[in-house]
Amino acid sequence: MNDVKAELTVRLAERNELEQVNVLRGQVNRLHSDARPDMFKAGFCDELKEYVYAFFDAEGRYVVVAECGGSICGFAMVERIVKPESPYRPRIEFMHIQEFGVDPAYRRMGAATRLIGFIKGMARAAAIDRIELDVWEFNKGAIEFYNAVGFDVCREYMELKL
């Protein structure tokens, strides 16, 4: 494990790595569709695969990767959000982690923690003081990880199934 941590690097993705990112996105999609088939479709269709390329090309959006031994073992899709002042709130700016995942073979080896550290650095460099993300209640491992790296619940979405 120490060898893995030593060769693990986190950086912005290159376009030619997005196919590898999609392998991981497919894993994340499968986790979600298995747990909540009422909310997520099974499979990883071409439209979902193409989304990462449009995201990568958009201003204020970043694909961050964790690499180990030449393989992409983790990723995050991060968007800079700016909401103008309104009668309800002041102007707010934050980084939003839209998608996040680490290959199961590389979990508990520091990839996720380093991805979050890299995103924190991006936010600080942009003078942004908050990172947000959404996590589904069934994803207990992710919730434990996010808590461990300092995320707190700031709001909850609830549902009433009929």
C-alpha cells in the first residue's frame, strides 16, 4: 500500500484520459442504479459517456484525476458556481463536486483524500471558501469518507414515497 501512495498523483485530467474516467463513472452509475433503480437507469449509455467531454470543455468546469502507475484510479468532476445576490441571500460562490469516484481496487489508499485536497487547493487559489457536494443516503461509505475529510451536512433533501 505504501508503494501505491508514493506513486499516486492528483492533477487536472487531459482530454485523452476521459475514456478512463468514464470507466470509473460507469462504476459510480452502477452503484447508484443498483441501490436506487427508481432514480437511476442501469447501464452507461453513450449520452452519459459523452457528458464528460462537454463538461471538460466548459468554462469553470474541471475534471480532476488520481493516477497510479499510469492508470486513472479516481476522478472528480468539479464546477465553479456563482449565484448572484437575491432578495433571499447574498452573492455566493463555491466549488461543487458533481461526480466523484475511486476504483474499488484503490480505495483506502489515499486517492479520495488526495482528490479532495487538490479540490481544496483549487478553491483556495480562486479565493473560494466553500466546497459542496450531494451524496445519496444509501451510500454510507461515501458519507463516512466525506465526514472524515471535514464535510458537514448543511441541508437535507427528504422524500415521501407513496
